Amino acid sequence: MDDGRVMASVQLKQLNKTYPGGVQAVREVDLKIPDGEFVVLVGPSGCGKSTTLRMIAGLEDITSGEIEIGDRLVNNVAPGQRDIAMVFQNYALYPHMSVYQNMAFGLKMRRTPKHEIQERVARAAQILSIEDLMKRRPRELSGGQRQRVALGRAIVRDPQVFLFDEPLSNLDAKLRVQMRAEISSLHQRLKTTMIYVTHDQVEAMTLGDRIVLMNGGVIQQVDSPLDIYNRPVNRFVGTFIGSPAMNLISGDVRSGKFYVGGASSTNGSGPKGQGVLELDSDIPDGPVKVGVRPEDLVTEPTKLALPPVPLEVVEHMGHETMVHFDLAGERHIARLPADAKVSAGDQLALSIRPDGFHVFAADDSGHRLN
Ligand SMILES: Nc1ncnc2c1ncn2[C@@H]1O[C@H](COP(=O)(O)OP(=O)(O)OP(=O)(O)O)[C@@H](O)[C@H]1O
Ligand SMILES: [Mg+2]
């Protein structure tokens, strides 16, 4: 390339990790990350995100499978030779060194010529707007400034791939939002491949070109943030992404109709006071969970109208109104406009937006049926 920068795709093939104690942390992970993409690995605690990242970095042995960085199989390549830079949650700056020395340290160890070190550190400092801090020690910095230095330390390496493991989780909420934006603009500037691990679904939605959602060591879905949000492939994905979480309405499908709360006790008309919704798609008879996001419950009638429900709790948030209600013995939440004229105890007829109607299998697979 013109400016001498080499970027790299990263490919994981049938990657498995079983720890010595027998924990199967990563199972059959297949993933191709093209050059320059920002990919976020997200999922609940213990789902195998860090293990996956550490295997890419070479910090953890792989049990089976292959990892390629660029066109190179790196299974047996030492971490220092993989041309990656990693930023951790505990950024562990050297306390006795200045910011400059912290950023220069790795290059010095690699016997990079002094003038080149100076140039690279200056460039990274400029990108991160920390030029004024170069003489300070880490203890003289705020949390956000320290995190910027840790980023700087990675940037000066000019790696083919950046790996981030929850780099913002030690920061307070406000700083996290600010640093999130900085990492995003860093990617826009450098256009280097980035793999970012978080259990925060908001970080995943806002940072990723693509999201890789994991659970129990297994990839559940790989998609753009909006596709993950709008078309989750299973119940787990549907309820993991989004806050408040997607509501799940239990019921049965019988001959193209959905019976809220189940069809069992009656001759097909549904238990009294509960809803029967006409479905467009061909879903086999059986128990299902219908997923509906809080914002897809609306007061304007649609063809998917629920029976009137009493409102248990009404929360006026200023920019929106959250209402909690019971339907067939299950608690759900609707997100209504700020000016919704509702109070606790009111009876409210809610409808489901047709494109916000997700039908999932009721069994453990929870896979999408519509
Ligand atoms: N060194 C280890 N030895 C044995 N088991 C481990 C080791 N490290 C992690 N595990 C287990 O492997 C599984 C995956 O752990 P991992 O650290 O990859 O999860 P994670 O998705 O990064 O979670 P978190 O969001 O909490 O950081 C967990 O069940 C964990 O207990
Ligand atoms: Mg982790």
C-alpha cells in the first residue's frame, strides 16, 4: 500500500477451546472478518468472548481449529509476531514512566530507531489529543486520559489488527460514552481491522459494523446492528439486544392464529378475555413465544390488536412513557410517547406493529419461526 500500511482480514475456522478443567469455552466458531472492519463480540458473562480474543492474540492455546491473520495461518505464531495490538480493561500503565515513555516502551523494546519512535508517538498523541500530557505520570491523569494513553500505546505499534477487551468498563458512564465516540472516530481515521469485546449491548450496537452475538461458547448471530435488532434469529438474541428487553408473550399457534396465553382450555376460541391474532405467515401449530419490543406496542389499532389490559405501573420519563401491564399472567412493558395520557389502573388497548412481531419456538432452541 502507498503509505506502507498493511491491514488484514482475520479468519476463524472451526475454533474450539476446552480449558484444562474441562470447561468448553468456545465451540465451533467460524467467522470471517474482512480488512478494515469493526467487529464487536458481545454476549453475557462467561460466553467465551475473552477466550476467543485471547486465542486471536495468541495468549491462549487453541484446542482445535485455525486462525488466519491476513493470509497467514498463525496457530503456531508467537503473540509478539502476530502484528496485533491489544487494549484491555485494566490498561496497566507503568506508574513510574511518563506518558511518553509508556507509549514509546513497546517500540523501544523492539529496537525501533529513536526518530521513528518520536514520530509515531507524536502522531498517536495528536490523534488522541493528549499532546499536553506527555510528561505526566499515570497517577496525574484522569481515568479517561489513562485510557487514551493505553490506546496510544496500541496505536504506535501500527498493528494489522486491534483487539479490545472491554476497554471502557472501568470508566464512569459519561466518560464511557465519550470514549466510545473516540474509538469510533479512531476507526474511521485508521481504518484498521478492529475486534472489540463487550457485554454492553449499547456499545455493540453503536460501535460495530457487524455484531457477533455469542452464548455458551457458540455464535448465535452475525449481522449488522440493525439486522440483529430487527430480525433476531432466535429468542436469546431478541431478548439480549434492546432495553427494556423484548417482551415475550406465551401462547399457541393453531391453524394460522396465535392464541395469547394458549389455546388448550377451549374449543378454539381462546380463553375468555385473551387475544386471538391472525398470522400472515405459515407457522406450524404448537406452543410459541411471540417477541415484541416495547416500542412496537402502540395505542393506534393494527390488525394485531391485544385485548384491553389494566396498567399496573406508569412511568413518565420525560421523553417517553413506560407502561407495565399483565397479559395472561405475564408482565410486559410498552414504550409510549412522552405525552401519552395514561395512569396506573387505566384499561388500555394496545396493538402490535406488524413488522415488530417476532415468533419464536417455545422450546430451548427458541429459533425464529416467521
Ligand atoms: N483460565 C481458565 N481456566 C478455566 N476456565 C476458564 C478460564 N478462563 C475462562 N474460563 C471459563 O471459560 C468460559 C468463558 O470465559 P471467558 O472469559 O471467555 O468469558 P467472557 O465472555 O469473556 O465473559 P466476561 O464477560 O465475564 O468477561 C467461562 O465459563 C469461564 O469460567
Ligand atoms: Mg471477558
